[in-house]
Amino acid sequence: MGDRDQALVEAMSTMEETEALEIATAMLDEGVDPLHVLRQCKQAMDIVGAKFEENVYFIPELVMAGEILEQITALAKPLIKEGQDEDEEKLGKVLIGTVHGDVHDIGKNIVTFMLDVNGFEVIDLGIDVSPQKFIDAIKESGTTVVGLSGFLTLAFDAMKDTVAAIDEAGLRDQVKIIVGGGQVNDRIRDYTGADAYGASATEAVARCKDWLGAAA
């Protein structure tokens, strides 16, 4: 990792917003591959996530890191699209959304970013998504992987209801469902009826690669 790469990771992972944006902007203006810049952001978010799990960082730090990530992604994405091969195949489609009753989206946005950078086509339904909206999107997109995000404990019931609704709609056998966010663990995965849970964005990406048969 170069000095400037390290500086970007350091600035972003310590919430130095102005410095992180200045470094990222300079790199992009100088023609550095935007995917390379986003990979440094990924490393920074991995550090932030690890510190959150260790109770070194808390929700305010996650929110701040998410806001910095969003700004840098907004700068990089148009440049990625400019240089993208129109015929380049995506690894597969992943449908994601924060379940009904929950409006938290930082975790979902990080996972969406990670999936995007790793070559997936992501259909992000946003926040407070009803079971029916998930069902309609599955039918319309033909996706075989669905991510249910939720931070609040009330989201656990909403996740369970969404999985049940997908089942009742006759679509359960066609999709793999991963849950994540907040206090989600294997016990909650079992409660909701999902196929897996992602303890981190990296883990969620790895699971999607596994399900869609993409090279790790």
C-alpha cells in the first residue's frame, strides 16, 4: 500500500472527513483508478467495523464513516461508469433492503457498496420495505439472492414476516436469503427462517459469491 493509500485509510477510519475527502479527490483528479480508491475505502470500513465489534467505536462513528464513504463513492462512481465495459458481465443480482418498520440504512449501504465494488448488480429497495415490495422486486428482477437488513430488535419480526411472505408467494425455493445488522446472529437467522446471516459486509459478500458461483 502506498503512502497516500495508507493516508486515505487512516483518515477515513479515524473520521477525519475533510482530510479523507481531500485525499480521495486528489487521487481521482490525478487519474487514479476509482476502483482502487474505493478499495482503500473498503479497507477503512473493515477497520471501522472491527472497532465497532470491539466496542471501540459506536453508532455515531458508524454514521460518520458511512457519510464519508457515501461522499467518496459519489465522486468515484461516475468515473467507474465512464470507464466501464458496457458488455462486462456482473457476477449476479442481489436484492437488498431494510425491512418494514426500520429506517436505519448505514449497514445496508456499506453492504451495498461492498457488493457493487465486488462486481454484483445491486437492487437497493431502501428503508422500511414491506414484504410485498420484496416479493414484487424478486418477481421483477429474477434475482436469486435477497438481503434483509435491520438494526432495531423489532426488525427481527419484520424479517421473519418477510421470509414467511416470500414463502407464501411461492418464491422461497427460488431464493437464498441473508439477514444482517444490529444484533443479528445465528439464533436470529434461525428465528427468521433465513439461509444465513452476515456478521460483516465482507462476510455477506463472500456468502453471495458462494451462492452465485462467483470466484472468491
